[in-house]
Amino acid sequence: MSNTKSFLLRDSKVKHIHTYFDKKGELIKPLQELLINFSNKERKYFAGMADGDGCFRKKGKTIAFVLELREDASEPISALAEIFDGTVRKKFNFKSKNNKPSLVLELFGIKAFLFSLCVYPYLLEKKNLVKEIILNSKINKKINFNFNKEIDERKFSFEYLAGYTDAEGSIQMSLRHQKGWKGKITSGYKFRYALTSNDHEHLSFIKNNLLKMGYSFRKDYVDDYKNRKNSSIRKPTKYIYLKGGPKEHTNLYEKILPFCKIQNKIKKMKDTFNYVMVNFSVTKRIIDTIREME
């Protein structure tokens, strides 16, 4: 018996595209519509999402992009499937201890190629991999896309950070109780924003850009998985943590919240906004940010 099982939820409407240009030498209409509907903000967001949870690959002559997310955090898959007419499957993993289903988005051929081209200028972690896939793809021999210094340069943006936060970020607002002097119990909320990656240089790039903007961070933590199952084949994972309390976290959330898509993370950011509004004097800018998300 297979450890996994999947069911088709959404089928691609346009398949097996072999002709990319019309008689005038322009992209055919279905492909033009894909690019028109994929705004620069969305391209930056999905670059961050793809760096975190996406998989670019080239198998034989076929180029593909696959994105798998838990079903209860799959809003980005629904959004991208609509833009790129992607195939979506619901997947069950019976071997996993957490048997919650996931959704899997698949783009193949010219759709995967165009998606890769669109997000390439904004990728950070997988930039070199995607460039190699594009250059060696059969499709590029017909399209002949030329790279240049401007799009090869790595660029940070809050849209990208929103996508990477949705993929690899942890947002917490938890009530803590502790015993103080004379056994008195005090309660308070703890706020945490963390990012993780096996690519340590990638996280350092994000952190350094945020440091330049005035954000502060706690000491990095690296989990090397020593004395644990499969520790010899697991890459050490780096964690970076934003430093400060609710106001410091709110200062970052107001930059990324307008672009995030996963509702449970949006809710945690909104809860932090609301906490600041109740307990501190807040600016009109923060209030407007919350109202825009209603």
C-alpha cells in the first residue's frame, strides 16, 4: 500500500501548449494573460514563497514548479493556481505522524518556464538554481531569454519577505504565566517573529537588510540535529528572531501584512496590532494598516 494518496481538486484548463508565438511573433493570448495577471507585487511575494516552500526542477526535457502547503495554510496555492491555471491536488501522507492533508500545485512546461522567468529577478535563495534551469531548458532555445546584471542582482523587498514569512516564518503571541516575588503570579504576552532556513547565508542577507532599516535581532540559533534521528543527513537549520516587544513587532508587521496571504498568520499579526492599540498610544498609520486588511 502506498504511503501517500492524492485527489485532483483543480485541473488546468489549457494544456499541452507547444506553440508559444503567433504569426506576428507575439506570445499567444493565453500566455499573455498569465503575464498580465501576475503583478510585480505578486511576483515578489511568490519569489519569497518559492524560496521557502517551492521546488523548481528540470527532469529530462520538462521544466516544472511544485508548491506544497498544508491545506489549512494553502491560500497561496489557490491564488497562484488562478493566475497560472495550475493543477492542484489534495494529498494525504499516511506515513506522517501529522496526518493532515496538504495541497500540491503543479506547473509544467511553458507555464513553469514563465513563472520562473517572472520570479527570477526577485529570488534570493534559489536564484542560481533557477537561472541554470532556465538556460538549459528546451523552451529557452525558442524564446532565447537573455539575463543581465540588473535582474541577476539580489534585491530585498517587503513583498518578498511577506512570501517568505508565509512559507518559513513563525509568528507567535502567547500568554505566559510566571511566579514572581513572594509567589505572586504575573501574566503577560510573549511576542515572537522568527525565520528559518538551511541556507544560512540567505537568512543573513535578509537579516542584514532589516538591520540597515533599524530593526534589531536576538542572537541567531543553529540547530545541528546532533544525537537525533537522521542527524548525519540533515543540514543544520538556522533561526533568526526579531528583538523587542509588541511595538517592535508591529513595526515590521505593518510592512508585510498587506502582502501576506495565509490567514492564520495574518490573524496573529492583527492580534498584535490590536494589543498595541489597547495598551499603547498608536499612530494613525498602524490603525489604517489594520483597516485595510478588514
